[in-house]
Amino acid sequence: MDLRIENPKKKKGMYISKVVTNNNKEVRLKINLAKFISLQKIPESGDLLKIWLNPSVNENIINIFKKIDEEVLHAIIDNNEIWFENGLSLDKINDFFRPSLNVLNNTILLLNSNTEDSLITYDNNIVDSLNDITFIDTHMNIEVELKGLYFFPKKCGIRWIIRKIIINKENSNENTSDWLDRKTIDEEWENDLHTINNNIDDHCNKLINKINNMRQFKKEINDRFEESKKIDLIDKEWNKILHNLSKKIIKYYDGILV
């Protein structure tokens, strides 16, 4: 699929690139008979739905997702220095990019956005939220749209949003041999929980380091002030120390408030 990826524009602490076809059309795909894995609330954004794509009925769509991921990654590699001038190496860019599709187990994350229109039906009834649905023994037909390429401080990736989702209960006589088994679902949850725990630990460590640095800085500026008090008033060094101390405090607060 030939895509046109526009220069990223800054918005609320991130950069977003609009991604459309070369004919300037939205990229929309249809997924059939997907299976529910998990649902996570994202503050101020919406609900993040993780699904499994059944390869026996979605082989073509899976390949399209792969091709889009590859094309977007190549565009980032080719344009990163033009867009951001950050000097990232090829390895760093590859680590930075999060593909849409997990090729190991054919799972993908989709956003049901708070700010975008979507139609949700459950057993032929329109519902307001994915949170109103019991996903046990269901399958889904989903229409998704490529909303854009999102750049965050430590990662980037394509955001797919849900435009239409039809959820039906499975009949008892349906052949479910191809569906994701319980063990795989448990592994997905375990991986997600492991990632969340690591993120929490990283955040706590950063806060601890920041607190320690603030305490060290507090001690340093007080020590410097006590040092300045011992200098004779007629000595020019006294004013110089206080002036430098003042600049250091201002610079420090500029850093922690950014």
C-alpha cells in the first residue's frame, strides 16, 4: 500500500503525522471474526481494545497490517533527521518504533476514541460503550481507520481507531478450534501486567532520583550561602558567589518545572 506521511506537527507533548493514501484517502481496513483479549481505559483518550486476528479468515488483512508497519518504519528511517534532527541511529529508531501488529501472535491494539465517531452494536443492539459488553464467547467484525503516526518521548507508532464494531455471541455449534486458547490469553495478560509493573518501577525510580537530587541541591545552596557569610563584606567575591548562586537556583527551577 502506497502511503503519504506528512511532516509531524506538535500537539500536547507529542508529534503527530497524518497518514493517508497517495490519493489523499483515509486508510480503512475491515477485520472479520476477531476475538477479545483485553480492554483498558486510557484517560482522556478512550478505550484500548486488544484483539486476536484469526489467520484463517484474516490472512490478507494481517499481511496489509504488516506492509503498513514496514512502510511507516522505512519512512521514519528516511525522514527522522529531517523531522527531528535528533541523530538517532538505525537501531535506536527500530527500538523506538512499535509495530501495529504483534506478528508473534497476530494481536493488535485498537482505540475506541472519546473524540471520534464510532458505531458499536452488540447482538444487533446499539450500545454506547465497550464497557457495557460482556465479551465472553463473542466474536467481532471491526472497521478501523489509520488515525496517524504518533511520536511520544520514548516510542512511536500508528494509532488505529475503531469506526464500526459489530459484536455477536458465538453459537454453541460453531467451530472454535482456530480461536485463541486460554493459555495464550493468560500469557497476553501476564505480558501486559509485566509491562505495567516495569513502567511503575521506572517512574518510582525516577521520582526517587529526582527527590535525592533536590535534597542534594538544597544542601549545596545552603552550604554555599553559609560560605558567602564568612567572606568580608568589602570582598567582591561575596557578591559574585551570591550572584552565581541566584543564577543556579533559577536554572534549577527552570529544569524541574519543564
